[in-house]
Amino acid sequence: MNNFSFPEYLYFSRNLLRVLVILLLAWLLMWLSRRLIRIFRDYTRKPATSAEDKRRIETLARMFHYISTVAISLVAGMLALSELGISIAPILGAAGVVGLAVGFGAQSLIKDFFNGFFMLLENQIRQGDVVEVCGKTGVVEDVNLRYVRLRDFEGSVHYVPNGLITTVTNKSRGYAYALIDVSIAYRESIEEVCEVMREVAGKLRAEENFADKILEDLDIAGVQEWGDSAVVLRCRFKTVALEQWGVRREYLRRLKDAFDARGIEIPYPHLTLYAGKNKDGSAPAFRVADNDDGA
């Protein structure tokens, strides 16, 4: 038997229509927010000249989209429940109590959101950057209020919660240095080696493929240390960010060929064998195997 009268049907239908209107308006607001964020992104990208600024704008646009979607969904949901006759005041009160209780157990989650917000606000990390966080290094594929997603050189993906990040090492800002240690034998002339290093560096920078990647001439710091079997010279290139590794590899490859052509020795560890001495100072003969008789 039908328990609803016509006025009740009319009241229910009117409320249902209002809910549909609220949902429709929410959908329109989401579409409008996406549209405005897209316009803002395109407008701010036009004067941006560097890849860093473009990545920052892209990251901020994604954050604004996420925040607007969550805010519109929450407001629309509460209004829809109110139109269906469900009082949201007890829900808000219960949510406050539950939120207080959950807050003690979800402190790490809250910390993730706060850290993520300030990292994005302070422009510490952007999508496409190469960073080192929590001992993990890789390209930033995604950064939001919850975590940073990195992909390392091997292709492994790391999800790092923002709350665990205390130090961010960003390798993608402005410029970088390709730091190179060159080992030579003790008998080699340091002046001659430095001349060869500058010659190879000049040819490398003059090439079309590397002219835009290397910002300054080779900077030779000098003798870094006296190793066990080598003298170590330290030098560096100032390069465009993220190009330091490619420049370093190519320079070392060409420097190896140049050292071979000039007869400059690239040393390897040497081992001196000590047979020992008797207390009177005499030493036993050191026996060497004879290759002819196999001894």
C-alpha cells in the first residue's frame, strides 16, 4: 500500500530536483574552475622563458585543480544532504569529534599535507625536476600534497611521503657543475696534462651539440690529492641544469683518447710485495717463477 500522499510526493520531487540542480551546478563549477586554471596556466606560460618557470606553473596549476575539486565536492555534498532532509549539523559535529580522534592517529597524514603545501608554495619541487629526497634520487613524475613520486635511472618508482622530507636537493635549478677528477701518474707533467685538458675542453665546447650545454670554459682547480698511485686533478664545467652528466661522460671519453695519443699514463693501483726479513737484517731470496719450465 502506498504510504506517500501527493503533497509528500511533490515535496520529495522538489527536493530531488534541487539536488539535481546542486549536482549540475557543482559540475559546471568544476568545469569552469578547470577552464579558468587552464587559462591562467596558458597566460602565465607565455612570458615564461625558462623550462624551470614552465614546470613551476604546471605544478601550481595541478595543485589548484586538486584543491578546487575537493572544495566544490565537499560543499555540493553537504548541500545535497541538506536538501534530502539530512541535517548536516550533527554530521559536522560528529566529524569534528571523529576528526579530533583520528587526528591523533593521523598526524603523519596531516604532516604530509602541511609539508606538501609549503614545498609547493616555496617552489622547492616541480614536476620534471631531478631531486634527491630521503636518500632517493630521480625525476619528479608527480608532486602533490600527499607525496612525491620519483623515477630513478633504473626505472624504479619511489613514493616519498611529504612528511618524511626534511631536506630537498634539487639538481635542476639554473645551472649545474660537471665535477671531474682526473688521475695521472706521478711521473707526468702537471702543466702538460692541464694543457691537454683545456685543449679537449675547448674542442668539446666548440661543437654544435655541446655549445648550448656548456656555459663556461673548463675550470681547473688544481691538484686535489696525492693518491696511492696517482696524482688527482680536479676540474669542472658549468653546464645547463641536467646536462652535467652527459657533458662529464663525453669529456672523459675524449680525454682518454687524448691521453693515449700523447702517451700520458692513466695509472692503476700498484702493489709492492714484501717477503720479510730475518732479525739479523738478512732477507731470503725472492723466488720468481720460470715461464719456460713451468716452475
